[in-house]
Amino acid sequence: MPVSLNTPHLALIPPISRPPTAQASAQPAVAQAPASVHPDETALLAAYLAAVQRKVLQQKVGLVTVSPQTTLGQWLQDYRNQLEHPVVSGWMRDQNIDIASVSINPATGALSAEVEGVRKTFLPRDNSGWGQVSGPLLAAAKVICPVPGSSLQLTVDGETLKVKVKLIAEFYGKYLPKNGTEARAQIRRLEHNKAFDPIAPNDPLRPAASRSAQALGVHKQHAAQYYASAPQALAFKRLAVDVANNLPNTRAQAKLWAETLIFQLTGKQVDADTIYLNRFKTANTPLSAETATATGWEHPGEEPYSSLRLPDALLENFSEHDGVPGSLDQEAGLYLAGPGQSAKGGYGAHNQFPLAPSALMHASWKTDFQAGMTQKIDNFWSAHTGDYETAIRGEFAYQARKQLKAAQTWPPAERTLQAPEHRFTREDYRLVMGAVPNLPSDENAPLSVEQLKTKATANGRVQAHALNIHGFMSSDILRFSADGGRQVLYIPGAQPAFLRFDSLEKLNQWVTEQTRDPKKREALVAHFPLIYRQDHAAGFAEKAATTLMPILWFSHVGDKKEGLDTIFEKMATGTLKGPAINNGHSPIEGDVFSTLATAAKERMTGDADVMIKSNSEVNRDTWLNDITVAASLLARLAPIAAPVAALAAVTGLAEGVLGTEKALSGDTEAERNDGESKAFDGLLNVLFSVGASGSVEDPFLPPEDQPIAPAPGEAPVVESLQPRVPVNRLQPSQAGNISEHAVANGEQLIENATRNAKGIYQVKDQVSGLDHWFIRYTDTTGVGRVYEVRGDFKLSHDYVQIINRETGKPVMTVHATADGEWARGLGPGGKWPWNKPSAPPGKEAKPLPKVSDAFVDLEGRKLEGAEQIDEYLKMDDNMAYEYSIRNVEDNGVIKSKIGISWDLAEDDFQIYASEAAGPSDFSSSEYSEQFTKDLARFNYSVVVKNGLTDTRTVLTSTAQDGLENTAEKLRQFEALIPNPKLRARISEVAHQGSLAPSTKYLNDEATGLYSGFYLGGRDTEIIIEYDAVTRQAKVNFVGKSTISQPETERYKIPEVEIITKRTLTISESNETQDAANVYVIDKKAPSNIEFTLVLK
């Protein structure tokens, strides 16, 4: 029997007078429920209305029971099935997750749960494996919980399913009323209809085709396929991550080394990344004992031409010149600041780290650092050789499958545009897959980790060789030879990874062409052991071959004296005749990937051994750089390099990939520990998914050309078909990738150039005498490079325009950031299309504007992932926005960080009575009570300007008592600013109340953050600038905040940061009406808000 909705508990609603049937036509049109409604749907509606009433009456709402016979209940039951699936529950058990505490944000894929009593978050692209088991679960959750920012937590009591009332509202397209008026209107309408309103056919969050019974059936089929392969993908990722986590991290060890040396020399515990070794071209003697430095020199008004964090400085090593007594200390120093201090007092006693760099140099030379690192490397290979072989075997199969599938999609016209060596065919695919004969040749067949672990000898149809050029053998490039002379190279890390040649002669021509281009030559030689590069005594190469490559023993090199650099030079000039490659050179017997693993191990340890034995002082630590090159063998195995990126280069090694403009580098420790990437997800999909197509797609969406038919009784959804735009494969595949415009040899070009405070380098052309300007910028590839910029910039504008060095044409505008970097700028908001007059009646309404709409790539396409910002921030048509995109590291992963900033105008600033200065308990001077309270709470500093010099003092106190803390800071403040009237005026604004406009705006229901999100803890810095000459003061605020969503127990959302800034100016004036106080506060005091989000 249907449940009556006229129940006594709905007391909010006055009795409804039912009009006679004859008068029905006079009533407003109301959407009617379907002809027949399942009784359980009616019961769910009644329960929802009762919960709404309790909410607006501020009573305990509780959870709502959902019958499995309702549409929502069927999807919840499916969600429960996925949650309890052995693959998912097994993963949760491994993570010690309390399954009853699981909450999922479908929009971001984040899982939040209790782990041993502590709330922990798991993300699809972290190293936990959540991304490899969560596909069906997240797909169901997106249907159930379609509103961005909402989360799903299911409570299971036996066979009963319970959820929050908000989830029911969002599933059925309702808003949850906030007050009695809204509740009455909603309850009246739904009670009258006796059903939830039908979902609009064009609802973008709830498309009918994804919610129907048919869609649920398809979802279950896809889930079964997914879980058939998910354990293999999870196992492979765990294996690769384990390899990454265990490989010795040279940079991290160097940081520990630096900190140990500092402690031994000074007794201080430091973070070595906060100390810089700065090198200068000039030096001055300090003028007084107060400004004396540890080196005996200072560098006022000069920018360092080289600035390295201490671990990187130790890895680069000190030179022989540094060992000349007095030279290093005169030309360099250890400081707590990197570049950008020349206009802020330069480098001297005020910002030095009190230790002479020569003392650090000599201490480092006495340390047997290399012995420990060598032992760590040996231990790694002893424990992980097998897993490394498995990883590179999987990478090889992935690259072959990916390249074949890409080639098959090329139209004939596009195929003719490809270089001959890039025209990979199915026959080429079959040839190279002969190296793994135990794997299925079908490029869509799923693999198992056990198959990848299995060693196998190449079948008889393929001959595998190490690439051997004039007797010098590559440590990682493979050459496959087929009957008839066809050749295929496998170059780990290259894109494409396989190059094919119709004959050995064509391959020899290609190798010669590489030697004639400096960048390509350097890329090719990087695949050979470093000991082969230099000229040497006869017999050296033969000895090295037996030492480094015992299983790749080759002949013909015992009498060689010329190194590979000389050989390549002769090949380039044509003075070395004959073929570079002979067909019989360096055959591989046995398993190909065991051979590659052994070669990588022997190269790392062999190069280190050779370089450590050098007698030259310059080479004491050069082995580190050489081991870096050897370790890059592993880093080049992308996308295996994603979870194995701890193997990346130590000192910013950049490698040009053969025949392309691409470069790889490892500029930071975080990059070298990158545990995940989209490329790695692609590998998992291609190798382990059933019927994998080679693209990383949501397996639960219906195919585009086979829409799911609606269930009986559902109205079909008709959409106008848009012509598909053909993919332009000749364009960069990543938004914001401008690496092709980078300056060749840019680092060498700016090495000795003058760098200004904004990080712009000035270089004079030696021929024309003209000045050129350059910056370092990191685009979406995650690699920092040097670019030329237009010379008509103004430093005050904080932006420059990157240009193509050859053509002078503009490429991109970038903006200076607060941390001294450059970020892509999208310019001011201006007048957007949604600010234009509304469309005439009858025309289709446009979607409401979103903040994410402005984030587009170079070709005008919406930036992938930008919609995440719409979960948090509302669009305000009254604001003129500025947008930015930059690349950042997040736990070792290169991610996009998008930003939006705007000003809140203030043209009539007023002091409230509660902020006015008055008698104080702490001093005979008058102060605002708000100021004296905040002195103990926030970070205050005072900058005193006296002509050309600035002195900054941080107000500090060692007192434990809060009152004494305030008093001590106040005494410092009074000593720095002598005028009591000015101090009183400063106190009226130098407190957290001055940030109130931005706080109010962000928390207002009509603007700022969406409902449910709140500003979290704030780190506030207040900088008071006092100009002793003009007697003017400025109070600068910088507040950094996070946001929270308490309802979902997200008490800190780490990827979001809000920075609020405000400056208030106080000047002396003769126009004031108050003779007792001649200082006035400028009425114009706008606030600036910047909202940034690191995209997942």
C-alpha cells in the first residue's frame, strides 16, 4: 500500500485545501509524477520530507533508510557490492582501513577513512594502489552523488542501507532547504506531486542515459571485466613503486651529508635546503665589527652569478680554483637567502650563515661519501634486480603496443608526413615482440605480472643485439634484426621508443646523421658508459668491457685508443670510413631484459669505481655526476620512470631524446621521487585491461557510437550530433608545452649573465652589441628551460612575453610570482561572455559561468582538471579576475597549479571605535587593544628605511608568559619607531581586523566559497614599513589560509591555499582636523585575494 504523505509529523505545512477537480485547470502547472510510482519510492519521499522538516526545525536529522527497490537504492546496492568486492576489500584490509568509516568524493576520486584511529586520505594517483581498484566504485559513486564537492558515506546495517538526507536531495536533483520558507515550498510541491520531480532531460549532472536500469546493467558488466584485471595492475604498480622507494636517493643522501657536516662544524641543526652557496664577481671589506662576516667579505648591491642550495653545491663539487687559499671565501659565501637580495641590502652579516665555505669544502673532501653510496647501490641491485627486470619488460611491451596502436590510427596522408624511421608497422611489432616470446602477440590481450616475471630467450625469428658503434656498445639501446636486413632500434625513454629501418645501411646513415647534430650526438652518447667517451691507452676498452659488460663481451676494441667522442667527431666530418654497425656485433644470448638489468647495474658501479680512483682533486666527487648518468638509464624507461623516478638525475641532468626536441631532467628531490603519472596509468591500462584500447578512459561510460537505450517508460534523450574534429597529431599533446621554443644551450648562454631581482638575465650580443633578455620557465612538461623574452618589458608590471628566438614571434605571457618563479598568466578577467546582455526570450539559455571556464591551453581548449576549482569557488560577475597557471611539485609529482586573484575595493576606510588607540597596560604610549592582543599571536616585523638602506627586524620574545611576550615585543616596536603618535596610528590598523573584508567576502553566502566550505587556520604575517625620511608608514598584511569542509570531516583541504593581502598607508598631513594627531590613514585600502588549487 502506498504510504500517505499527509502524515502528522509534517507540522511545518499548514493544512492544504484541495481545489475541486473542476477548478484544476486554474492551478499553476506542476510537473506530474509518472503514472505509476513504486511504493518504496513514495516511502523514500516521505522519509525525505520528514528529514527536511527536522533539519529546518534544527532537530537531529539522522540518516534516512533507502529501500533497495528504489532507483537510488539499486545504485547504492551496486556501490555496496563494489565496496565489498574481494579486490577492494582486500586492498582496504592491506591498508588497515575501517570500511565503516569510508567516505568518497566522486568528483576527485578521493577516499577518506580511518586507519588505525587516524583519518587518512587516498587519491587515485598516489602510490597506495587506490587508483587500480576504485574504477567501478567511483563510477557508481558519481551517479549516486553527482554534485561536485559532495561526498558519499554509506551506512550498512544488515541489509539496510542508510545515507544522509543531502545525498537523497542531490540524487533526485533537489536542493536541501536552508530555512522554513524554502522547506514549506518544497514540501508542498513534492507532497502535491506524490513523487520527486522528474530530472530535466538536459541536466548535465544527471544524464538519463547514465542512471537507467540499462546503464546499471552495463556498469555491472564493465565492473566484472575491470576486477578481472585489477589485481594484476595493482601488483605491477606495487612492484614498480617498491623499486622506486628502495633505489638509493643520491640527492636525499647529499642533503643529509650537508646537514651532518654543518653540525660537525658549528653544532647547529639546520635544514640544508635553506642555506645557499652564493658566488660573486666582486667583494667589499665590511666597514665595522658589527658588519663583520665569517668570510671577511660582503657583497652589497650585487646579485650572485651562481646560487645553489647546499646539497646541490656539494654535489657539483668545489673546483681546483676554490682550493687556492682565500679564493673561495672572497668570491663566495653561505647565506640564508638565494638570488634577489641585491636591492634589499645585498649579502653580508645580516643574512649570512656564519661559516666560511672553505671550511665546508675541506670537511667535504675528508668525507668518504662515495663508499656509503656505492654500498647502497650494491644493496639495491642485490635485492631488486628481478623486480627491475620485470618493470623494464613491462615497459618494453607497453611501448610496443602503444606505438602500434598509434600507427594504426594514422590516416594515409598523415603517415606520409612521418619520418621513415617512425613508420612502425605490424611486422615491426611482431619482430620486437619476439624478444618476449612468452607474452601474447595480440596487442589487446591482458597480461599478468607472472608473465612479465618470466625469463625467455628471444625466438628464432628475431636476432637481438646491443647497439654497437665501431666497437663501443650501448648499455641500453637494443637492435633487432630480421631476415632481409630490416632493423628496429629500441631506445628506452625516446618518443617514439622504436625506430625502424629498411636495411642496415639505412641505420648506419641515421647514426651518422646523429653525430652531425650536437644535441642529437649528446643524446646518443648518453646511452653509452662514460668511460668510453675519452681517449685512453690501448687495452683500456677491452678491460672496461670485461669489467662492465661481462655477458656482453665484444671484441675489436682491445687496441683502441680513441674514445667515443673522437669517433663521433670523425664520423660527423667523414674522416672515419666504413659502416658504424656490423650485423654480427654484440648478439644477446638468453633473456634480453636480464641482459639490460645487468648492463645497468654494471654501468652504475663500474663508472663509480673508475671515477673514484681519479687522482685529480676536481674529480673527488665527480663520480656522483657520472653515477647520475648511469642512473638515468633507469629514469629513461618512461613511463616506468614515473614510479621509478627516484632514479632520475641528481644535478639537473638534461637529456635530448634522439631525433626530437624533448628533454628530461630531474631538478628537484621531489621530481626524483615521483611515484605516479598519467603515463603510468596508461601503461597499466594497455598491459592489464581486458580489450584495452590503449587510451586511459573511464571504462564505465557507454561507447560514443552506441548510446544506451533508455529503460521502458523513460523518455529518450535526443542530442544534436556535433561533427568530430579530427585530432591534429602534429600539435603538442600537452597544454602549455612550449619546449620547442626554448633556447638551445640556454644554460651556457646565461651562465655568466647579469640577473636582476625578477630573475631576468641580460646578455649582450658580441656581434651586434644588442642586449637580449632571458628567463628560466617550467612549462607543462615539468622541465625548466631557458627562454628569450621581449626586451620592452617593465619590471613594475611583473610580466614578460616569451618569444621564439629565431622568429621573434610571441609565444606566451608569463607573470612573476611571489616566490621568484615565473608562471603562465592568463591576463585580467575583463568582460567575459557571461557579462553580456541575456539572450532574447525563446533562445536556449547558456550554461551558468564557472571559474574554470577561463583556464584554457594554448589552443583554446579547457585545461584538463580545471573544473576541480568549481567545487570550492563561486563566480562573481562583479570582480575583474586575473588568472595564472604554473607547474609545482606535490610530493614528488609535477602538477598544474591554477590561480585566480581579484581585488576588493575600499575607497572609504574607517577606524571602528573598538580599534581606536587608547591607554595601554603595557606602555605609557597609547595603543589599540586589538594590536596588543595580536602581538603575541602573529608574526610581526618592522622594516626601517633610512635613505638607501633598509633594516628588517622581526619582533621576537623568549618569554613564556603571554603578557610579558607582548611587552617585550612592544619595547622593540617603540625602539624602532620613535614617534608615539605614529605608533598609535599604526596600532589601529596593524591587527587581524584589517583582513576582515576578505574573510567576510569568502564566507558570505552570495560570494566566495560554496556553502559548506570555510576558511581554515590562517598563517598571518604583518610587516610594518617605516620611512624615517618621509615619516610615512605602511602596514602590509599577508595571510595564508586553508579551507575545510566540516560536514564531510575534511578539516584541511591541502591542495587549496588562499592568500589575502592588504596594505594600509599612514602619512603625515597638515590638513587633519585633529591637532593632537597629524597622522592620517589613506582612505583607499583595497584587499587582494588569491585562490590557488593544485590539480589532481
